[in-house]
Amino acid sequence: MFTLAEVASLNDIQPTYRILKPWWDVFMDYLAVVMLMVAIFAGTMQLTKDQVVCLPVLQSTINSKAQPSTSGKADFTTVETTTGQGEEASMRTVSFGSAPTVTPDVPLSRATSPQYQPTESSQEVKKEQKDSSGRKTNLDFQQYVFINQMCYHLALPWYSKYFPYLVLIHTIILIVSSNFWFKYPKTCSKIEHFVSILGKCFESPWTTKALSETACEDSEENKQRLTGAQSLPKYVSTSSDEGSPSASTPMITKSGFKFSADKPMIEVPSVTILDKKDGEQAKALFEKVRKFRAHVEDSDLIYKLYVVQTIIKTVKFIFILCYTANFVNTISFEHICNPKVEHLIGYTQFECTHNMAYMLKKLLISYISLICVYGFICLYTLFWLFRIPLKEYSFEKVREESSFSDIPDVKNDFAFLLHMVDQYDQLYSKRFGVFLSEVSENKLREISLNHEWTFEKLRQHVSRNAQDKQELHLFMLSGVPDAVFDLTDLDVLKLELIPEAKIPAKISQMTNLQELHLCHCPAKVEQTAFSFLRDHLRCLYVKFTDVAEIPAWVYLLKNLRELYLIGNLNSENNKMIGLESLRELRHLKILHVKSNLTKIPPNITDVAPHLTKLVIHNDGTKLVVLNSLKKMMNVAELELQNCELERIPHAIFSLSNLQELDLKSNSIRTIEEIISFQHLKRLTCLKLWHNKIVNIPSSITHVKNLESLYLSNNKLESLPAAVFSLQKLRCLDVSYNSIAVIPVEISLLQNLQHFHITGNKVDVLPKQLFKCVKLRTLSLGQNCITSIPDKVGQLLQLTHLELKGNCLDRLPATLGQCQLLRKSGLVVEDHLFDTLPLEVKEVLNQDTSIPFANGI
């Protein structure tokens, strides 16, 4: 027989699963253990002591019962007399009281004679009768053993023999039914994962800190409400309330740990210190909870399996109770046995006793009592399962008691598991809810971020940019560290890939801040911070993937001078850009849009009266509609790059104040419309580089005020003389074309300071080139030039000379006459530099304190 421990092991579960065992499951487990004890105790008793003792029922006894004595007072009754022929009767059967005995026979005459007196022999007979204690059956021991075993199987009811085994089997089925949801693979994995996460959430230091800070904030708010304490001073804008954000503007509102515009956040001292390791573990827990929720909320398998196993236990209880109650009265101490083995024993009927009858009956009654209790608990479980919707779980109470008002309600198996946990301890769900709150997660990120990015570390990341301004670039952080706003001397702040960026009121301390970059960073601002940015911010870069990422408060910065929008603004979303709000940008001077526009949004005209520079960089999308340009009368600089333009747009010719036009990287093949530029009296710079222009029309002479002409990376084969009639031209760039000859008319350009003809097919340099004595930059690289005239020494202002990539074998010694030329500005092969005389090389190697500026 197996032990109780071996059977009870079926009821074992992992200790961590106890949080999913409500009181009724625990109670039923104990009842199952008691039923196991009953089964094993009954089985042990049956194996060791169970037996049946049988005695034959004599035929004479049956006859005597059939013919009872007529004289109830007689001590002796004659039943039968047996005589032989010619002999006296030798034996007779008598009844002594109710027990018949066999006595020696006496002569009949003596027994019936009234004069018969007891003799010595009759006294001996009486003595013998008195000492007799039963009736002899003439059965030996083996026959008794045989008949006992026969009657054990024939006379005893089957339930008396198999009661322990039935109890054991039923109990095992109930145990398996109770814990099947912990063993079934598809539910076991989810339960194990849930218990693991729940335990870590319960023990996490972040849970304690979050709930403690909630309590502190509640007490702080109550104290402030009672004492009427004044809030912290906030930045006071010098402007009117005009331009303040509307209700739809994404300002930070008071929700959870968010901020209020009129009531700045009160600094609450930390109750506990969260080190870096605990912070990383808490962040990992947030991610695990998020993934587990997405996985478990999709199904309700755990709930259904628990309901099914509860129904099975209930049906099992009803079944056991129905058939077991009928067998209580069948268990009896006495039994009549008719084995039909008279040919072996000599008797037909036996009376047997079952020594375990009373014990089994008591155990059966106890078992029925346990089953009844078990069944009532099953019925209560079913009532609980269907009384409330267990596939929905609300954290409303937790939201009311804490500051985490964004804890979402859950459903399906996730909800059911939390309901089960509540039966164990509701504190588990409360602490677990902290890890479902985005506010809590953001707060954790903020604490971890501030712990990692201290003021000293941020100061080390501050650098000087090309404009000699102090710049700080933060990339892929979980938020903006608080210490950033203590860098009061910062000029430029770049925030990139920070999805949860928040700008608090402390930014008002950064009085030098004038430039802000938001790269994929839809930052939210407090009201006080917005007021500061509205009055102080001058330059703003916004890089985005979708137009919805552009913060609405951007269009309300009325003192903004420069706005750069970089992202997807296709024609379907043009109306969503919110450009109608640009009319609030009353001081906007520069608007830079890098996108995929097919037309210039008409709402740009809202800033037309004060806009001086418009830049549109497309990604290759063809810009078709440009009529809005006609209204940009004050634009001085216009750039339309990579817009797939095939001709110069006619709308440009209406921009009377235009000074610089850049049509880089388009598909312009002809510029015959250039004659219309004569109406643009202020146009001084024309950039037509990176196009497909084949020739320059002679009408270019009408653009008399042109000072810079960029025609590099085109398909020019020659330079017309008309180009050299532009007397004010200071910069001419025709690099990377197919020009073979530099016209001698170049000497007419007496104001020319920068001449670039790199990457062409020039083989001879005309001497007239060196009459342009104001040249500072001369780029002649990657041509076919074989020699440099000595007259290069006439270029006294030359600071940059590029000769690399030609067919030269020496350099003229007259390079030493170029007083401002130094080796750093001379781009040639090393072996060519070595051909110069030693004194020339010494001159070129000298340092100069004269600042270099190429004017490009």
C-alpha cells in the first residue's frame, strides 16, 4: 500500500502559486487530505484485520425451530427416539432449555416410569450436560478457513469490501480537478509568468517609493488647502495674454504626475532612494508587464478551465453523494451465507460476522460528511464565479486612493488572475497596478534620468558650435533631465528622439536660450514655460515623421524669428499642418520647409508681410503649384531645391525684393526666361547649380546687378562673352561642366574675387585671367592644364589656389609674389610643391595672422 505522503503529493503546487488559491480552494485541499487519510486508514485496517467468521446452521436447529415445545416450563423435551431391532434405544436427542444436547440413552421403561428415581448414572449425565458449551459440528480447521473465505466474497456487500479504494479514487479525482489549471501546459506557462512578475512587482523598491510619494503628495495638498499656502513664483511674461494656447493646445495638464499652468508642481522629498540597479529592474518590469498584458488579455482560457474543473468537482460531489448514501445501511455485522458447497462441508447455510462492519460504517458516515462540506464549497465557488463578471477587472479603487489616475482596466485571463489574487491579498493588485500606469512609468524614467544625468555630466556635454554658441545635444533619452534647466548660460538646446519630453517652468532660468531643436520630439510645455518661450525663443527646428508630431504651441511663438519644419507634409496632409496659425508668428523672418510638397501651401502667405527668406527642400517630389509665391513680395531669399523644376517658375519674376535665388538640384535644361530677371533690380545672387543646363543665353547681360553666379554641375561646353559683361560679378562658379576654353574676355571682370572652374577640360590658361587682380580664390583642379604662367604672381590677394589633378610638371617661382598665399591654401601634389625654390617654399610655409575668408 502506498503512503499518505505519496498520494498527497498530487495536491502539491509551487509555493508561489498560493497567491492564486482562494480560501475555498485551500479548504477543499485540506478536506481532500482528510479524505485521503480516511481512505488509507480504512484500506490499512481492511488489509490487516478484515475478516469474516462463519458457523454452520444445523438442520436439527432448523427443525426445532419449526416444532417448538408445547410446555414452556419443561427443562427437558424429547425430540426424537431411535431404536434398533431387538435392542434398547441407545441414544436420544433432548433439548436443554433452548440448546439441544446429545446425552447417553437410558431404558425407556426407566425414563417413563413414575417410580423411577435418579441414580448415580443419571447424576453423571446431568453433570455432563452442565459442562457442555456448544454443539459439535464435526468440521476441521481447513473447512472453516475455506468457508470463511467463501462467505467473505459471497455474503458481504461489495461496498464493504471496496469502500477504501472507492474513497481513494474519488479523492484523487477531486485533487486532480482542483489543481489541473496549474498543470495544464497552456495555462501553466501564463500562470507561472504572472506569479513571477507579480512577486517582483510586489517586492520592487519602486512600488514602495511610488505609493509613498502618493501619500506624501496627498498630505502636502491637504496641508496647502488648509493653510492656503502660496504657490511657487512663476515666470511673468511682459506681454499680454494674447497668443496664449487654447484648450486644444497640448499643454501639460494636471493628471497624475503632470503639471498645472496655474499651480506649479510642488517638490516632494523622496521617501526612499532608488539606486540605478533598482531603477533598471523597475523599467524592465514595466516592459514585462506591458508584454504580458498584451499576451494574456487576448484569451480567457484560464478562466474557462477553472470554471470547467469547478463544475466537474460539483458533478462528482453529487454523484458520490447519491450512490454512497444508499450503502450506509448495507454495512452490517451479521450476514447469512449460502455457499452451495454442501458436498464439501455437509452444511447448506452459515451465519457469519464481519468484524470491520462498525468501523467501516463510521468511516463511511465521516466520508459522506466530508463530501457534503466539499460539495457546498463547490457550490459557493460556482456562485462566486458567476455572481460578478470575472473577465473584467477595474482599478477604480486604486485610482481613487493614489495619484495614478491612468491605470487601465483589464479583461479576460488577466482580469481573472487579478480577481483570484484579491482573494489572497488585495495589496498585491494595488502594488501591481503601479506597473500598469504610464504616469508611474514616466515618473520612474524621470527619477532614473535625473539620477544618471547630473549637472556635472551635462556640463561636460556642452560644446561650442560653428556660430561660437554654447550648445547641448541630448539624444534618445527617456525625458529631459531637470539639471538641463540649471545651465543658465546655454544658447542652443537640441532634443532628439525624446518622445516624453516635458519643458517645465524652470526653463525661465535659461535667459540666454534663443535656439531650440525638437527632432522627433513632440515636447509638452507648462504654461509658465510657454510664456517664456513665446517671449524669448528666436529660432526653432522641428523635425518630425508625421505632421501630428508638431506641437501646437509652436504656432503661437509670436517672437519667433526662424522656423524650420523638416518632415512629411504630403498633399493629403497639407491642411493638417496648421499653417493658418502662422499668422500668430508676427516676427517670423525665415521659414524653412524640408518635405515632399507638390504645391506651396497658400497659408504661407499669412507671414508674407514680414517673411524675408523662404526655403523649400523637396525629396524629389515635383513642385507644381507656385502661384502663392506672387504674394511673397518681401522675400529677399528664395530656395527651391530638389523640386523637379524644368524651367524657372514665372511666379518668381514678381518678387521685386528678391536678392538671392537658389534653384539647386532640379531638372532645368534651359534658362531662356533669365531675361525676365531684369525686373528684379535687387537680384545679386543666382544659383542654378546641379541642373541640366546646356548653354547660357546672351540675355544674361540684362541682369546687371548680379554679383554671384553659380552654374556648377551642369552640361555647359562654353562660356559666352555675355557672362563677362556682368561688371559687378564677384563670384563665378562653373565647376564640373565640359568647358574647354576660358575666354580672354574674362579680364573684363575686374571685380572678380572667386573663380571656380574645377572638373572641366581646360588645357591652357589665358594670360588675361591674371588681370583679375582681385582674385582671392582660383580653383583650376582636375583639368588638362600643362603649365601655369608666371603672371600668376600678379594675383597679390590670392589666398587659395587649387591645381591638383592637372598635367603639370613644375610650379612657377612667381608664386612667392602672392603675398597672402600659404601652403595650406595651395592645393597641389607634393612632388610639385618640391619643385619650387627653397626661398619660395619658405615664404609659403610662413604663418599669417591675416584672417582668411573666401566670401562664399
